[in-house]
Amino acid sequence: MIDELDRRILAILQVDASINNQDLAERVHASAPTCLRRVKRLREIGVIERQVTLLSPTALGPSLSAIVEISLDIQSAERLDAFEARVAGEAAVMQCYRVSPGPDFVLVVMVADMPAYHALVHRLFNAAANVRNVRAFFSVQRTKFETALPL
């Protein structure tokens, strides 16, 4: 399904998705039409989900990152799905993972400051949300942040 040429293309696109097709073709030692077809196919089969621009979290002003563990009171499939839908609609929630064992969910959130975090807690983790326990860890320094998957 994915061959060596696809892997070379993906390795480059993970580092810089803004590269033009001609430059990509030169870097992977293939023709431009071949690269174009390959990238289109990789999108169609879902290997490439989307292309984005990564922003510096501090460039736009102060920011507070938190990793938040959430345990629900009732863990029925319906309640788990309802909580996922609740956090999926919140812009401050950057990532949401349903995990096991331990808490039911781990969230990565990004807010401007502690008052914004408290507002988020009141919006998302109240009694109506079926939340039993919230445990937050606040980032004091980001040592590593990667988006590229190992190929």
C-alpha cells in the first residue's frame, strides 16, 4: 500500500507541507506528475489527513498549557460519547484521548491564563458533564513538540 517513494514523500511533507510539487519531486528523485499522483492518492486513502500551519503558542500572547485527566462518574458508552462530543466542540481542547486504565480521558488544553482555565473547567467539567474527578498538570516548559510520525 505504501512504498518507499511514498515514505520519502511523506517524510518531506511532514516537515514542510508548503513545498511545491516540483521541489518535492526533485527532493524524492521522481517526476513532478508522479509526485502529484502519489500525494493525491495518499490524501484519498487517508494517509494524509490534512495540511496545517503550526503556530507558536507564545507568539500571539500569553498561553497556559495543561494536561488534564478526567474521570467520569458513569462510564456507559452513551456517557463516554457525550463527554467526547462536549469537549470536541471546545476550541481550547487541542487533543482528547480516551484512555485505559486510570482516568477515562486525557485532554491537552491551551488557554490564555489561569482565569481562562477556570472558565473552561466550569464550562466543561460541571455536574451536568458527568465528571467525577479532574486532575490537571500545568506545563512550565515545553521541551519537545513534534508532529511528524516516525516512518
